[in-house]
Amino acid sequence: MIRPKIPVNPLPTGLVAPLVHPSTGDITYGSTNVPACDCHHAVAPAPPAKHPRVELPAVHLTPAGLVAVVAGGAGLVLVVGAVLVSMLLAVAITGASVAVCAVVLRSLLNGQTRR
């Protein structure tokens, strides 16, 4: 009951045999049961139904809606820009502090070797 039902394919032909239930002798194709027969043909599944193309309604913006969209876009650009600039500033400050620490350590180590 918990085991997955995997189709069995004894020969490396590339064709997968349908799953046969041992209790009923029926072959299961999706949700319909087709009785098993002794012939060696496979029932092809029905082609998928073609759906009609769905037309989406056009978007009409009022002047107030257009102003709101432009203001929202500008605000988003400003917020993302501020975040990126602050991250770049944090990286620059970290790099400068590491460089200062390196210079101080180098001078301390050079001072000990000269004595």
C-alpha cells in the first residue's frame, strides 16, 4: 500500500509496460480501467484537449493610477539604491579598517626585529 507502483520493463526497448493489478487483471490508465488482453498492442492515451486561447483584458490606467505607478517605481528605485550604496559603503569601511590594522601590525613587527 505504501510502496510506489513502478511499471516493469524487462527489455531495454524504451517502452514502458503498463501496470497490471494482480487482484483484478485490469490495466490501469489514469482513472479508467481497461481489461487486459493477450494481444501485444498498447492503448495510446487520448491526446490532450486543446484549450481556446484566453484573451486577457487590456489594462487601462487613469491619470491618478499612472502617477501612483510612477511614484511607486521611483520609490522602489530609491530604496534599492540606498540599500546598495549602504552595502558598498560597509564593504569600503571594512576594507579600510583591515588595511589600517595590517599597516599597524607590520610596523609593530618591524619594530621588534630592529631592536
